[in-house]
Amino acid sequence: ETGVTQTPRHLVMGMTNKKSLKCEQHLGHNAMYWYKQSAKKPLELMFVYSLEERVENNSVPSRFSPECPNSSHLFLHLHTLQPEDSALYLCASSQALAENSYEQYFGPGTRLTVT
Amino acid sequence: AQSVTQLGSHVSVSEGALVLLRCNYSSSVPPYLFWYVQYPNQGLQLLLKYTSAATLVKGINGFEAEFKKSETSFHLTKPSAHMSDAAEYFCAVSGRSSASKIIFGSGTRLSIRP
């Protein structure tokens, strides 16, 4: 595997379900991110982990719970979601302490549909 | 504070024509600037980046962008559009510290007419 991988690629869940999204980066980076991409809206940064510590939580509802067990893996645990949570969830990674630039590398995303 | 404005949510050009996607930024510190492309049902892929070396930056797939500080712009161009260039393009800005976030624009959808 290379780059940033995300599983599953597609997920349909009911509002009472509990599911998790998984992200893995194979780039040796030390920062990871969750974004939400909804139709006709800008990319929304949800969470940032740097050196396995959460450094940003952009007022995300508690029904989204991130977990970063190590620098290569990031999870997004989902429970009691709402239909408006249906979106493409993108994971990204970067080298947070690089001197020259901090470009992020993205996974293919998980297309989530809440019914 | 930083922000990015992409002018035009949708741009349509003919195959073989010049592609010009506009991006203006606002930053209180010297910025890093990026262009990303997103094909349908995929994540964002880095096209090119400006990090204070040459102001004309060349990227993948024949794209390039020029950093113009006086105009606070970082427009993306390609001399001749291909059908495969049809995608969503995002301009982004960040500061130069490890604590800086990347701020993305709202995106421009590029369509290519045969």
C-alpha cells in the first residue's frame, strides 16, 4: 500500500448504528486530519492530530469521535448520526514539523450515507 | 488570518483552449500556496505548491501557477486543455509554521467541451 488509504470507501448506515471509518498513511508523516466534504460547501476541517495528540477540534458534534492510536492510523467513530451528516469524509496526512511546506496528502475518502 | 477566494465556481473551456482558474489569497504572513485537483469519487491530489522559491511554479499534468504578491494572486493555467482535465480544482493557503492550518477555497469545477 502507498500513500493514504481509507476504508470503507462507501458506507450506508442508519441513524441508530455505530460504525467507524479507518485511515492509514504509509508516508511516514506525523500529522493526520479528518475533513468533511458536502455538496456545494467548502471543505470543512474536523479534527487535527499532530504527534498523536489532538490539536484541533472545530466544534464538531460529539456524535463524531476521533481516535489516533499511532502516527500511521486515524479512526473516526460514528454514532447516532443525522441525515445531514451524509458526505464524503476525507483523511489527510502531512509532515507537521517540515521546514519548507506543509502540503497535505489525501486519501480517496469514504462516501457516507445516513438513512 | 488567512483566506482564499476562487473566482468562478464553474469554468468551461473547449478542448485545446487555455485553462485559467483564478485564486486570490489573503494572508498576514508570507504564505505557502497550493493547488489541488479532485476527480470524481476521489480524494484531493496535490498539483503544485509555492514555497517562496521561484514565483512561477510548474506542476503535474502540464499545469503551472504564478505567485504575484502585488496582486495577492496565484492563478492556475494550462496552455491546452485535455478532456482528462475535467475535475474540481481547489486553491489553498497556509502559513509557514508547523502550527499553520491549510485553508481551502470553495473550489472551481472545470468542464471541457469537445
